[in-house]
Amino acid sequence: MIAGVCGGLAEFIGWDPTLVRLLYVILSVFSAAFPGIIVYIIAWFLMPKDNSNGPVIDID
């Protein structure tokens, strides 16, 4: 929820964002947390920004 990395990854692979966040926390804890933080920061800078401004309503 800090930079949207887990949410963006979940959207990309079609998973629930909560599941991806939970898996990230579990992997970080079992890897002594530090590598997980580094991967998150790297992904934060590498992931493209979401340019949408919210839901689009098309009225014809």
C-alpha cells in the first residue's frame, strides 16, 4: 500500500491484492525481511505509473 507495488503486481497477474501482499510479507519474514525490502524498493522504481484517473463511464 505504500507505493502500490503489490497491488500493481496483483492487477498484472490477475490475483487478489490482499493475497499478493500477504505472500510478500510471508516471504519477507522468512528471508530475514531485508531482501524483501530491497526487492520492494527496486520494484517501486521499475514499475510503470498507473495513468488512469479512476473508472471511465461511457454514456452513449
